[in-house]
Amino acid sequence: MTEFDYIIVGAGSAGSALAARLSEDQNMRVLVLEAGPWGKHPWLHIPIGYGKVFYDRRFNWKYNTEPQTNLNNRSIYWPRGKVLGGSSAINAMVYVRGHPGDFAEWEDVAPGWGWDDVEPMFRRMENWQGAPDQKRGRSGPLEVTDVTSMVHPLSRAYLEAAEQAGIATNPDYNSGDMDGAALFQITTKNGLRASAAQAYLKPAAKRPNLKIVARAHATRVLLDGRIATGIEYLLDGRRMTATARHEVILCGGAINTPQLLQLSGIGPAALLQKHGIPVVKDAPHVGRNLADHLGFELVYASKVPTLNQVLRPWWGKVKVGLEFMLRRTGPLTMSLNQGGGFVWLGEADGPPDLQLYFMPMSYTRAPAGVRPLMNPDPFPAYKIGFNPCKPRSRGYLEIQSPDPMQAPRMDANYLSDERDWQEMIAGTRLVRDIARMPALADISDGEMAPAPEMESDDDIMDVIREHSWTVFHQCGTCRMGRDASSAVVDQRLAVHGINRLRIADASIFPTIPTGNTNAPAIMVGEKAASIIRGET
């Protein structure tokens, strides 16, 4: 059967949640198309395994940006999940709802997306394993782990140093107040990664009204005039089609969704005409408003053992492997970034300015394709990093040809806004302030990379140009807003000017949220289901 009530393109963070919720109605037939495989490989389920799949084309789109003018013309590698669960299957698992001020920004352009509207969605999706709190969900499908009892001792030293620098510890940055140093909550269950597919899609897969097709690469939205009627896709080299009685819902993420719209004739008219694609709707904002978090980190030599001494030698690998297999405990059940937090640089007004990261290990990041993982360094060291939470720089994405198998052109336009530069410089100085506090200074042999000699603002800017890196939070390329002249979808996620076509993924974010983007993406899937079912 090739006719369904709803067709969902992309089984990623939002798509998995949406498919599970819509298929709860047994009278609705739901088709999910995913370009990647089911994802049974062990490294997709071992939490720390994301280092192993960082460059693995089997589960990863392995995108690269255009050379970045403000980053010494470096092309930045963007891993994105190509597997059931999408990027939630290969990310660092850090769970951050965002700041209420983020959603006040959304509410300004899309009524119904304020904090009071989205907070119930976060509670619905969570199964919080930390201290009981009425602000946190306890019965949702997505398990969120409190790592307080699991972290490396150096992560506690980081919290103490942050306190000494005037940054109080926040025991739960997801309870409404984000500011403060923290240990990052992660999406794991019983020591295994809890991707959106594991939490939502796979428990629902046995439903007779839900069909999931893996390795199905969507090539275009089928349209009858300006009405979406289905999807064309490639499966095992064959061109297939599926028809939607009610709606087609695109959940491909911030890169694949605008690409698919442009391939389908919905996008900037000049771009479509350039590639010989008939213009169905001139939608100039499709692929625009591309936002991302840009990070920078400093490496410190340690006088005490770090995770390098556990994860690098063969005997250490055997030890942690046995610990994981026998008890589902130990470093393999964790994210590399165990600590961090959120801070303001000036007056505490609105969302925090910076997100901090602390990693009780260090590694040398290889260029894309050089080796399949990031190797721990052969000496004891740790990292402290940060990224500005609300960068103003915006980029774009556009197809390079009518070939759906060719990656689009992506230009993040990093650091094109002077205010972003100022926050990068201030963040670097703040990290150094924390590192100089006694709790860390007493166990450190000093800053060792990338350039301990940098002092002036110009020095810092030069080093940032060469060593900053994406934090993997691309979003905003099909931004939401009630005004069709400045947005791609309305507040009900319907594509402006096209009937029976919605988008539900990180591409609809009007502004980039404070913190990691996976939780807000899953929330969008939950809210999309609520909208479609007429609950909100």
C-alpha cells in the first residue's frame, strides 16, 4: 500500500517523536521515510561511541561548509545523523531545554510558542531520573539521566573552581533558572544512549498502522499545484512514490529540509531557475537564517590522572569495556562533556550569554576522514570551552544542482557580526579566569593549547580564527513566523502558501535557543503532534 494519512520525511529527533504520537491513533496510517539505516551498530548505543561514528558515512551525512571568511577560510565539518534517530543517535546527549527567554522570542513571531506553551511539551517527553521536581516530567518516553554520582573527580574540581570565580553551582538548569555552573544531564537509559528513535520510534514500530522505511532518500515533494500530495523517494536504486491523504510533514532537519523544499520548487525563485527547477512558490527565506553555535576551547595539562589515562591504553580500554558490559557503568556510559553551565557576561537580563563546557580529558581532533575517532592524548589533560548562546551571525544554505544526492552549499557566515567577536573574546578570558582558581590551578601544570601565549584581543581573535569549531547546533533555515514575508512556516508549522505541507524540525526555530538543540527539536515533534491532533 502506498497511500497513507501522514507521510513523515526524516526519522530524526522531531520525526521520531511525531511519528510515535500520530500513530497512537490506530485509525491513522503513518509512513516514515528515513535516508539512513535502522542503526543497530553497537557504537550507536554505547554513549561515548559518538567519537567512533564522528566520521562514519554509514550513519552520518558528513557535511562541510563553504570556506569561512572569518575562520581563515577553513571549511568546517558538520556531522549530521543519517540513521533512525537522526543526530540524537550520534550527538553528545546533553539535554538542555533552553531559556524561557528563547521562547519569548519565538512567541513574538509565532503565537503559541512561548514558555508556558512549550514547557508542558518538555514535561510530556521527559522521564527525569534526578531529584523529584514538579517542573520536570517523570513519565515521558525520553529518559534524562542525572550524572551527579557518575562524573570524574575533575568535573567536581571544575564546579569548585567556577564557584571560586563567582559562578554558583546550579543543580538543575532545566527547572527554569539556567544560570550557573552545572553537570550536564544526558539522554541515556540503563547505561545506553536514549536517542529519539530508541525512546519514541522503536517502541511504536510494532503498531500495524505505522510503516518505517529505512534507506529511503526523499527526492522531492509531490505537488498538485500548491497542494502537497505525497513524496518521491529512492529505495534500493528504484524511484518510488507514496501518497498522503492528509499531510506531508518534513522532519529532515536544518540542512535536508530546506534542500528538499528547493528541489521541489519551493525556495528562492532565482536559485530554482538557475538549476532548471520549475518554481512552484517563490519562497526567498527557504535556506536562509542559518544559525549555529561556534565553540572554542583551551587545553590544560593536569598533575592528576584524567580520562586520558583510562581511555587511551589498551588495558584501560579493557577495564572500561568490562565495566560497561557487566554493570553498564563507567566512562563509556557518559558524554565527554561532563560539566559546564550558563553565564551572563554582564547584566543578568534574558538568556545567558555563554554556555561553558568541561571535559576531564583531552584529544587531538583530526581533520575529517583522517581517522574514524578522536583519540585521547597520551598525557593527562582536560579541556574547558564555551560558545556564545545567542550568536547574531546568520548564514544560508542552497542547492548546488537539481541532483538530490548532491549536498547543498552551506555557508554559516560565522563571526560576521562584531558582537559575536566580543563574546568570543570575553568567553576566552572567562575560561582562563576559572582555570586560574585554586581548585583547578592546584592540580594543573598550566594552559598548553591552542596558544597559551595569546594575551591581547587581537591575539585571541587570531587564534579563534584558526581553532574555533562548530558545536553542531545548526538550525533556523525554514524559520517559523506568522508573517509570510519573513518566514517559511506559520505558527502551526504549515508552509506558507502550500497546502497540506508542514515542517517539524530544528529548521523552524525562529532564533537559536540557549544550549544544545536536541531537546528543543524533540519538543517541536511533540508540539507538532499536538497541533495536528487539535490539542493546541
